[in-house]
Amino acid sequence: MLAASSPILLLKDVSVARLFVARVAGNAGDGFGQIALSFGALHLGYGATGLSAVVACKTAPTLLVVAGGLAGDRFRRHRVMASAEILAAGAWTGLAACFLLGAAPLAMVCGLAALSGLARSLLLPAERGIVADLVHGEDRRAANALLGQSVAAGLLTGLVLSGAVVAAAGPGWAAAIKAGTSALGAVLLTRLRTPRWRRDRRPGVMTDLGAGWREFTSTQWVWALTAQFTAVAVAVTAFSAVLGPLYMAQGHGGPGGWGMVAGLEAAGALAGGVVAARWRPARPVFAMALLPATATTPLLLTGAGAAWWTLALMSPVPGACQTIYGVLWTTTVQATFPPQVLARVNSWNLLGGFAFTPAAVLVAGPLSSGLGVTTTTLGAAALVIAATLATLTSTQVRHLHTEPRDSTTSAATPAAP
């Protein structure tokens, strides 16, 4: 079923427009940072094992995403997101200096990468909840699609341009651009106004965490899809952070080719936002369970030794499906749970997705050295397929037909400014 809400019309709201521009800037920076970190580590001579160590350090702080969810429900979400962007700007300034100098201890690069990962852990749960603070009712679907398009538009810009920047000027300048976009995002986010949700008493940290966990585990489809997300995240992160760049560096297009592959995936994600704003499947959870299977497309092509341009031509498919999945997930969760627990519920989901990614990227390099990049990538594809089939065994996943009642009917009220 199609909905008539238009994401573009929401840009008339100043708060929504500022959020959109801030996230376009932040995600463009993420595109530059993704290419800069991978090829910067290789530029410094760390090799496959060193690259895995750097990326593992960047992903390890994502295990603290539950703390980010706690902050996102306790404090005003725009301030949490702005603080995260400030931290990211500092970390990437340091990484830019390391890459521009052309020599830096591996421990230093790992530490700065960890700080950038910590910033991401603080930002993501609040980002998934902030739409519920700014937009209500049926417009939330369009707003979530608009936020998804900000991710896609930013990544498309960053990934395409970063490949050219790294190839022409080196990874240091790409890292510097990432630092600048984070600073810009922080400035824009501080101009937003979001509520602080009123509570009769301020419970302790463990009480807050427990309440979020109970909400998360109360619905079968939520934790079933989270388990699937965990396996998919392991496979996709290992590919995008380690296996993909290694494959490209072995005479399959280099940083420019990899930037084009990632950029066209982001272009697909941008198109997916248009579809997601209007598509209302009769069984949204079932649709969500099927969409991650498209992530196997680049993995199988790489495993088959395909040319980089073949990967580029097919990459819009998983990109589009990723955005559609994100909009379906965020909108359904916002309709299922009250706004004052959204960041914590999403943080438990994100923790599931991130729990094993540090280990995945840490072993991806050594595995690819021993088994070969293509064989390791085929193993990642098999993991995605197995996880999808397992998720479809859930009765609730297969048969939930309609979205739950909109959480704007919750009795919760925001505190006064």
C-alpha cells in the first residue's frame, strides 16, 4: 500500500530542515571517513592485520551504544547528538594529522579510531528517537524517510568524492574533511529544540537500563530481527571495512573504484528513501526480515571475482533495501513504544548489531590472508543467508499484518524547557 506523505514538504519545518542538513553533512563526512580510515591505515604500511586492528578499535566502542541510549532518553536528544559530533571532529582532526604526516604509531591511530567509534555510539540511539520529538502522527514515516535520505545523500557525496580525494591528495585530506563536516553538524544540531521527557522521579542508571531491556524483550519480532541484524552487521562490516578495500587494492579498481561502488550503493539508498516514504507493506515485519538478504549481492559478486564496475552496477540494490528497512524499522518501533524509551530500545537493537563486529573486522584481515579474500567473502554471504532463513521461522515475523497503534497516544508528556 502507498502513503501520500511527502518528505520534501516537511523541510518547510525549520527544525526538520536543520536536522536534515546536519545529517547530510555528518553522513557526507562518514563517507570521507570510511575511505580515509581504510586506505589511511594501508598508506601507513600497517597491512591487512593492522587495518583489521584499526577498524576493530573503531567498532569496539559501539558496545557502549546502550550508554548512548541512556543519554538519549535522559537528556535532550539534539544536545546528545551535537556532543557526539564535537567528539568526532576532534578524533578525525587527529587522524588527519597522522595521515598527512605519513607516519604514526599504530596505537595512536587505534586510539583516535576508538574515539570516533565512541562518538557514533552516542549519536545513533538519539538519532533514531529524535524524529518522535519533532514530528507526530502519519508524518513520522515521511520524516524517517527524509532522515534516511539524508544518510544516503550524505554518503553518496562523501563516498564518491572521497575516492577521488584519496587517489589525488591522500587519505589525510579526506580525514580532514570528515572533521570539518562533524563540526558543521554540531553547530546545526545545537540550533534544534527537543523535549526532555518528564518523570515523577529520576530513577537510577540500572533501573533505566532495566526498563529499556524489558521494553525491548517484550516483543518477539523486535529481538528476532535484532538477532538477524547481528549476523548481517558482522558480514557487511567485515566486507565494507576490510574485505572490500583489500579486494579493490589487489588490482580491482583501488580507492577510486571502491569509492564508486560505495557511492552507487548510497545512490540506491537515496532512491530507497523515496520508496520507503510511500510504501506500506501489509506485513511490515516480514518485509523487514527479507530485505537484508539483498546484502549478499556484493558479497557473492566479490566471491566470484567480479570486476569492480560489476559491483558498482549492482550496489544500488542493497543500498535501496537498506534505507527501506531502516524506515520500516524506525517507524514501526516509534509506533510500538512510548517516546521516552525509544533511545534505549534502539540502543539494545544496535548493541545486538554491533556486538560481534569488532571481532569480525579483527579476524577478517587474517582470515583473508589465510583463505583468500574471495573465499572469506563467500563465507560472509552464507552467514547472511542463514540468519535470514532462521528469522523467518518466527511466527510473529511472518504474520504480523499491521503496524501497532501510534505511540503519540502515550500519556507521557515532555518536561518544560
